Amino acid sequence: MSIWELLLAFVVVLLMLVALLANVLVLVCFLYSADIRKQVPGLFILNLTFCNLLMAVSSMPLTLAGIIYKGQPGGDEVCHAVGFLETFLTTNSMLSMAALSIDRWIAVVFPLSYHSKMRYRDAALILSYTWLHSASFPIVAASLSWVGFHHLYASCTLYNKRPEDRTQFVIFTGVFHALSFLLSLVVLCFTYLKVLKVARFHCKRIDVITMQTLVLLVDIHPSVRERCLEEQRRRRQRATKKISTFIGTFILCFAPYVITRLVELSSVVHINSHWGIISKCLAYSKAVSDPFVYSLLRHQYKKTWKDMINRVLKRSSINSSALEPHGRSVPQLSE
């Protein structure tokens, strides 16, 4: 193996381990906290978490084996199954992110009618659509034998080996990425930009009230005034940073891989195999970033896993104190 292949194999291993750990932690928080389970967005996050976990235990290990052995790992049946699953999970993840953005849009833009517009039944219907949408493309690809091991990406994915099917495969690939990546990106941009508009409007109202208060409080200490102004700046930047993170990570992780898949359809442009694997690793990195972007860095999830840690530490300290109070052995009754 070359140094490049060793480096790419190490990256895949790292992505796989971090994705497993982070998504399992999200799943544990979901099972531990009743408050998280009661929230409608929890269903979308749970679906996204399962997609990321399955990606980490199916596609990533086979890509690692493909890099190491420089060929198809396992038999055709295994590769076809993993390729089918990879296409389904990738599409389902994209649509789950779009569903989360729709939920946030309704919550922020229509706060008074949110509970009537986004109920568990509505979330279940949206998830049902994402599953049907995500399953339709790999079913068509599998029926036409367009799933197999692709050397450019060292993974089992959409792949056409028959030259006579080139035109149909090009059309299929274009429609697939348009109705998965592009559709999800349009929904993300539309909903989150609407959310940002509302957030900026509320920030302006709060800023006006704050400035009026500071003008009236003529005896206020300069340090207090400066802290208020600094909080204003942070409030204006907070929503922009969050929305930029949601949209930016989606584009950064998926766009290079999707563009590479589309450019690959042209026989004029030659794509380096190392870049193909790198673009695949970027797509895999979404399974690593999603737990932090959508869950673990949020206040409710941080509070949940901190409570779990404190509970474990408290239980262990109680057990140790019961065994050795004040550093001495527990006296027996016979004594």
C-alpha cells in the first residue's frame, strides 16, 4: 500500500469509530431522556441517527476493505446488498435533514400553530415519505443491475458495467441526485433562510428595547453597558452561525461527492482514484458531524449526557463508600 492509501484507510477507520461513538451517544440520550422523546424533532433525529449507524457498520467497513485489498471485498451478493443500503441510507439522511429544517421553519415562523401543524402523526407521515423516496432509487438500480463495486470510490455503490446502458444510467444518476441532494439543499436553504429572517427581526426588536433601556439608565456603569452591547452582537451572530453550520456542513460533505459522480459520467474528464475516495470520505464525514450539529452540542442533549455521567459517578461513589466508609472496612455484625 502507498502512503496515500494508508492515510485514506486511517481516515476511514477514524470516521467509522467517531461515527459509531457519537451516534450511539445520541441514541443513549434519546432513550434516557423522556423530554427528548416527547419532542417531535426527536423522531427525525432518531431516524438520522439510525441511518448514520448503519452507514458506519456497513458501507464504511467495506470501503476500508476496498482500499486495503484494492478490489471488491466479499461476494457479489454482499456488495449488492451494501450498495443498495448505501444508496438508501444516503438519500434518507439527506431527506431527514430537510425534514428537520421544515420542523424548525414551522416552529419559528408559525410558533402559535406549531403543535397543530407538527404532531407525531405528521412527523410519521414525513418519515414514511422519506423511506419510500429513499427506497425507490436503489430498488430501480438493483432491478437494472446498476449496483456494484466501484474502483474509483473503493466502495459498493451505484455502478453501471454495461456500455449499452450508458444513456439510461446517466439519466437515472442525474434524476437521483436532483431529487436527493439538490431537493434537500433547496429545502434547507429556503427554510433556514426564512428562520434567519425571523431571528434577525426579533434581534432588532430586542436591540431597540436594549438601547432605549441603556439611554434611560444614565448612571449605569460603563462595563455593564459594554456587556449589554457585546450580548447584542453575540445574539445577532448566534442564529447566523447555526444556520451557516447546518447548510455549510451539508454542502461541504455531500457536494464534492455528488459533483464527482456527475463529472464521472463524462468520458472526457479523468478523475483520480484518490480524489474519488476522498470525496467518499467527505460524504461519510456527515455521519460524524450530524450528531454534533443536530444533537450533542444542543443544551438539552448536553444536560442529558452530563446527568448520565453524574448519575454513574454518584452510583460508583455510593458503592465505594458503602464498601469502605471513611476509608475503613465495614464492621461485621458478629463483631
